[in-house]
Amino acid sequence: MLNPSNARLLAIFCVVLATIALLLAVSFNAAQEKNVKTVPIKFTDPSSPKEMYTEYCAVCHGTEAKGNGPAASEFKYAPTDLTTLARKNNGKFPEDQVYATLKFGTNAPAHGTLQMPIWVDLFHSVDTQSSGMPQLRMRNLVEYICGIQAK
């Protein structure tokens, strides 16, 4: 049986050991986080949704929109296959949801602790002369993604 003094030392030792284990686990998880390089947004023709998709979306979602772009391996889970959105929504393309994702971003699990960019803000940064241009860009992108749905 431990005397009170030894029991207190043992309790303190256990607390310190648990704290060290917790700190090691947190630092190990932080070391496992992948850093995705961000680059400034480039101007594209707002009336060309394919050009916008290629410049803004393909790096993660892939040129064929299957979720396999060059940056996809940096995410915890693969980015969404954008060609199956209608299929996953009982055959109806979720236009409002896609638009909302572009406008407000997402906390999709693929992005780990990162968020998908909030495109409306980025579009405002390249379309400083027209306040309605970001909405036009997003509508054109939504229309493009609707047009590439798997048959």
C-alpha cells in the first residue's frame, strides 16, 4: 500500500506522462497534415465556363471532373467526382447546392482541416470593375458542371 506522499507523486507522474503523450499525439497529427500550396487567382474569361473550370477547379477535381486532379493526393479524402452529382441526387442536378458551395465554400471531409475556397470572394478579387461578375462566373460554372454529368 502506498503512503499518501508516494500516492501523490505517482498521481503527478501519471498526469505529466499523460500530458506528454497527448502533446506527442497532437504534434504527430500536425506533422501528418499536408500543406496545399495556394497561388494567386488568375483572370479568365467569365463567359468561358470551360476555361474557368480548367483554371480554378481542375487542379483538385481533375480535367475530367472525376476528383483526381494533380492536387487531389494532398487531401485526406479525394475531392468530389463532379460528374456524379445528379446521379447521387436521384437524377436531378443539385444546381442550388453547387452554387452555394461556390459562394459559401464547404467543410467537405476531403479537405481535412482546409476548406474549399469561397469562390465568390476570389472572383471579386479578379472582377473589381463589376459587382455582378462573380455571380455570372458562378452561374456559368454551375451550368458547365451540370453539362458534364454522367449519363
